[in-house]
Amino acid sequence: MRVNLRLAAVLAAACTGAGIVACGGGDDAGGGAGGATQPSAGTATASAQTADASGCGVGGEGKATGEPIRIGAIVTKQPGTDFTDVTSGAQAYFDCVNANGGIDGRPIEYLVETEQSDPGQVIGAAKKLIDDDGVVAMVGNISLIDCSVNHELYEQRGFNVISGGIAAECYGTPNIAAVNMGARFSSDGAAQTLVRQGAEKLVLVTGNVPGIDYVLEGVKTVGEALGVPVDTFKENVPIQDANSVAIKAVQAAGDGGGVVLNFTPPEALSILQAAEKQGLQDRVMWGCSTPCNTDFLAEALGSAWNGKLFVNAEARLPDHDGPDMALYREVMEEYGQDVPIGSFSQFGFLQARITAEALAGIEGEITPETANAAIQDVKDFETDLLCRPWYFGEAPLHVPNNVDLTVTPQDGRMVQVEDCFPISDAEPAIKQVREIERQMKG
């Protein structure tokens, strides 16, 4: 009840068409103080900018018909864990590029390899794409184990991978930079929000998938820095008994506690619906990592969850009034009609957009060497999808997306309730990245 009263005025504003919040930049964006701000609605508003999908063109006119430029990706698709909305979002943008001139008249051919967390399969996919298919870049990778098993291969071959990160190596190695902050830092952000809302204990419940201990350690680290105890549970996916998962989490959190979920939307939804059926949505505070940031989940939950679930959002809501978000909406409407609108497809769209602009800036032949040099040179990439500009650059590790915001369900839509705030630098990698960013600016 304490959380609902605190949000009442904010959520009432959402229902009457409140203005859209702009997020500040810099390491102290939002200050981490956690005061709720005016929300942004989860669907496009009349004031939102519109864009013509021809804005994808980066170097030509008409349909691209030249020799294809091959770009590869590796994505997890298995029961309980399906990240293909990311590569589908990237494909939609590349289709738009190809329909509007391509890269100086050359179309992009996007080769996506799906995998099921088998190391041999994932290693084989990377070698096939690089050695046999002749891709010039790897873009849109989002796999439970790709970064872990292939980062040395990427370093050896000189590939600078623009990814949607999951594993530790996606954020701790020199040749991979993600547009998202991944499950660890996103769960950290959800935990920080629940503590700001008054949670006195945290319980993290997550899928029992490869590399998940890396995520658990992050929330424990942040909880310790905030002086809040943390319990963790790993559940096999797909979830078989959502009722018992919800009961166990709520009992562990106790009165005044908070539960953070780290699952893909269908799995998180099953737990939240089970909690509602048992009258548990008001027993504790609820949080979720970025995958829950989708109107699919908000609509399925309905008004019973209004203002009761705090979701860490690594990208702005789709109705945000900015040129990139307007283009995203137009691209998905025209080229990705079957792809859900939300964070996953936003990540894919953004990775493809960064890549297309990097390739378009190459003078001369586009080869693996020139393409990956251009990708590494990306600095201060301005996009209204994120709280701050994105970058690659030369560094021993990369977490370029380390400032984000919070959304919550409201009558079947996600609305913004916190402005951009920095992920805690109690995380060693975040602390190191912030120092790297200071040096880059200096």
C-alpha cells in the first residue's frame, strides 16, 4: 500500500495524457534518488513525432540491387529462453535499409544462426558465419553463452561485435559492446528501485540457465552496498509450477520486502499471474529486469497490477517523442509487423542502425577489416532510444549502456515512473567503465 499511495498521483497523470519525460545525460543523470516523475504512456500519442521509413537510407536511392554485404548473428532460441525478437528487430531495420538504397546501393544480407546453449553448436555457428559465409561483421548477437565461448575467436579474427549482452564476457572483454546492459545490471537496476521504494529485503528469482550465477552475484553486490539482505532462487524454465515459485519468493521476502524477477516475458507473466490468483501482489514490492518492459505483459496483467510492478527499462518507451523512436515505430509497422514492440526489438533496431551508419562511412571497400574498424570507431552515437549516447571505442571492457529508467504497468500499458538513473558503481565493472568514460571525455 505504501508504494501504491506514493505512485497514485503519478499514475493518475498517465491516464490524463501527461507529457513525456526527457532523461538527462551524464553519470549523475537522475541522481539515483528515485523520485517518481511524470510517466510516458506505453502507446504512441498524438504529440509523438512521426517518421517515414525511407529514413533508413544511408547511401543510395531505390531498392538496393548490388552485391550483398553479409552480416551475421547468433541468438538463443530454446524452450523458456527465446531472444529472436532482437534479431527480428535488426532484420526489420536492414530490410528498410535495403528498400531505401542499401549501403551505397548494396543490400545487407542478414544471416542469423539460432542455438540451444550447446557450446559446440555456438562455436560452430561463429566459425561458419565468419569463415564459410564471409560475414564482414557480427551484429545482434544475443545468446546465453556466445560471449563466453566465442569472445577469444572474435578477438583473434578482429571482429568487434555489437551485441545484446547476456554473459559476463559480453561486458568484460575488449571486442564486444552491447546496446543493452544485460540481465545482471538490469536486475541491479530493478533492485535499486525497490530499495528506493522502501524494500527492506530483496529476493531475486531467475531462470536456471547457463551463466546465471553472474547475475545473482550482481544483485548481492548491490544489496550489500545498500545495506539490504538478498536471497536468490534459480528456477528451471519453462516454469512448471508458477504458484509454488510465487509463494516461495513472497515468503522469503517477508513483510516490507521486494521480489525481483529475471525471466523472459512469458515466464515472468506466469509467476505474476500466479501471485495475483493467490492475492500476493500486495504482500511485497515487485520488480523485474528489462524483458518485462513490454505492453504484452502489461496488457496480460491488467489493472490489478497498476503501479505494483517496477520494471527496469534499458530503452525508452515506444511512444517517446524523438526521431529515432519515431523511425523505430515506422520501421516495425512496415517491415516487422509480426515482431512485438518492446525492448528486445528496440535493441535489434538500434544495433542495426549503428551498424548501417558505421558501414556507410567507410571510404573504399567494405571488408571485415574496414567494417570492424568502423564499428570500433563509433563514439557518442546519439539516439533517443537510450538515456545517453552509445559508444564502442578501444577499452578492456564495455558497458556503454549503464544509465536507465523504470516503468510500471498502467491499464494494459507500460508507463514511465522514474527518470534515468545510474546503475550502482558498487559493481566493479561499472566503476571501471565510469573511469574509462571520464578518460574518454578528457
